[in-house]
Amino acid sequence: MIKRVKSGLARILPSPRLLLQIIEQSFATIVVQALGAITTLSFVHLLPEHEYALFGLCIVSLNFIVISSDLGLGASMQFFWREAVRGGVAFPVRYRAILQLRTWFFGLSSLAGLSILGVMIARHGGTIPTIATLLGLVAVTGWLQVRSGMIVSLARLGLQLRRAYSAELAGSLARAALAGVGFLLLVRGAWFPLATMGATTLLTIFIARRGVDRSMFLVKGAPSEMKPVLGYVLSTMLGTVIFATQDILVYSLASLQGSSQVIAQTFALGRLAAIFVVISSVMANVVIPRIANLGSDGHAIRNGLLPPAIVGAGCLMLTLLAAAFSDQALFLLGKAYAGLHHELILALSAASLSLVAQMLGRFNRAMGWVKIETMIYLIHVVAIVGVGLSSSFTSTRAVLTFNLILSIFSFVEMLFITCVGLRSLKMHPKMPLA
């Protein structure tokens, strides 16, 4: 009996050496992400409410542009890397096609995101020079973040994890230092935090690039190599667009019906919920690169499903803790945001569900379980339209309730895809769904 228990634990848990590496890398990732979250949150104390609302709109639009230009290409890097590990086409050839597609998609998503952002800034009193400055900063910073994300991902997939963390840590420390300069000089414009993001992303690119094999940047992809990448992306495109547009949809509806105060409160509470984004980064930056380098489906499944289960329990505990000490949590935002107790719980609950959904989604895509995504997300779109038409967005609580409903949808959908993928793998061990 004892031997069976030990054998079962050995199959589920990583080896002590691997566990030590995961702890080290997870700690580094948490430090990097926490620095970024704290720096962004700190601007709530520097910027006036109106400027902070503009900054919030810019960040949401920036995230929309970066994420929607992905359309599953980031996940395809992990999938095609794993394909190469298992004896498929050399990854540098695939990477060239991925980079070309990402450039085209970035141009399209920028047109959409910047157009929406310009309208939202104008509705909240932004002048033409202000609109031009913020749109330019969002566009440049967005492209730098796209390139940084791809280069850092290459370093991680090559298991140059310390190089990747060093690059991100250097960028985060530089951004925190520039934020400190802003506090000393009392820079109160929404442009300043955006400018610091762009400048420090350049530093990250410079450091991370030195840990990537030069062959990645030299191979020219043949036209025929675009087809497998497009096939993967077409399956994940709708899901990525919906995920990318969730925040900008919520803020756009709040902008149309609510005040600057509603936008500022929603964004500020979102910064507190960023602790869950920190945890999500551990899955993206530590677990997924290891799955991409595993040829065995059994090992990949154990490595991919255990973290979401643990993180889900941890998020529940953090949300309950925040509910018990909501005054102390809201104190971090300042007096202007006191009293938002129910709103805090709504924001954290939505972030918890979104986190687990993202972790499951990354695992599904790394395994190639993407064929049924389009059908699932078509149902998601119908549900969003139905809920949106029956919702009000004139208060912070109403906006966050709508956001929570969207997060519940995402969690249920990703869990369903995972179950279907596991069943398919059991029936056809060598036939992934991609």
C-alpha cells in the first residue's frame, strides 16, 4: 500500500531537482511581475483622477493591441517547438512564418485599437495634442512589447530561463526607477508611465536577444511553411480576439454610459487583482516552456494540469482573505477608493476565474487541442451579446459584475476543451486535435 502511494506521488510530483528549479524560476517570475504591478499601481497616487482614467484607457487599449495581434501565434510557438522536439519541421522555419503573421496582425489590431482609444480619450475631454501623443506612445510601446514577448519566449523555449528572467527583471527595475523619478519631479501626465514602459522594454529586448540562437533570425520561411501556422491560428483566432477584447469591451461600455470616476475605480481595482496576473505568469513562463520540451504526452499532462488546480485553490484563499480584510486592501489605493468592498470582491473573483481559464487555455494550446475552440467561442459571443444588452454600465459595481460573468463563461469553456482534449488523447494517443 505504501509503495503504491509512493509510486503515485512520484508520477504526479516533479523530481526534487526539477521542483527546486521551478521554485527558483517561479520566484524570479513573481518578482518581475510584482514589480510591474506595483509600479503601475503606484501611479494611482501620482496622477490626478482624470489623468489616471486616461492612463487606464491607454493600458487597456495597449493590452488589446498586443493580445489581439497574437491571435494564437504565441501558443503556436510552443506547439511547433514541441513538434520539432518530437521530430517535426525545424522550428526556425516555423518562426519566420509566425513573425511575418504577427507583423501583419499588429498593423490591423493597431488600427482598430487606436481608433477606439482616440474616441474614448476625446469623450473624456482629451485635446488633439493629447490624443496624438497618447496614441503614438501606445503604438510604439505596443510594438516593442510584441517583439520583447517573442524574443523572451524564444529564450524560454530554449531553456535559457535565467537569461529571460534577467532581461525582464532589468526592465522592471528600470521602470520602477523611472517611476521614482516621476514622483520626485511630480510628473502628472498620463504620457509619462507609457513612455517609461516603452523605454524599459527596449532594455528587455537587448538583454534577452543575447540568449537566443542566431539561427532564429536568419532562416527564411518558404511560402508553404505558412500553411501549418495559418491552420493553427485559424482555430485559435476567435478565442484570442474574444480574450483580447474583454477588457476593452468592458471599458468601452463604461466609457459610453459611466463617468471618469467609474473608469478610474474599475481600473484601480483591476490593479489590485493584478496579483493573479503574477501567478498566471508562472504558468506561461515556467510550466509551458517545459511542456514544449517534453515528448511524452503523459508527462506533459501532469505538468500542465497540476498548476491550475493548485492555483485555483490559492486564488480562492486570496479572495476570501481580501474579503475579510477589504479595508486594508483598499487602503493601498488611497482615500478616493475607500468603501468599494463589494466591488473589490467582484474584481478579485473575476481575476481568479480568468487566471485558471488562461492557465487551462495555455495548456490546451500547447497540447494542440484547438479545433473545437471556434465552435465554443461562437456560443460565447452569443452569450456576451445577450448579457450585454440586459446590463447597465453606469456604476462600478455593474461594470465589474459584467466582467465577472464574462470570466465565468471563459472558465467553463476552457475546462470543457480540456476535458474533450483528454478524452481524445485517451482514444487516439498519437492524434492531437491540431
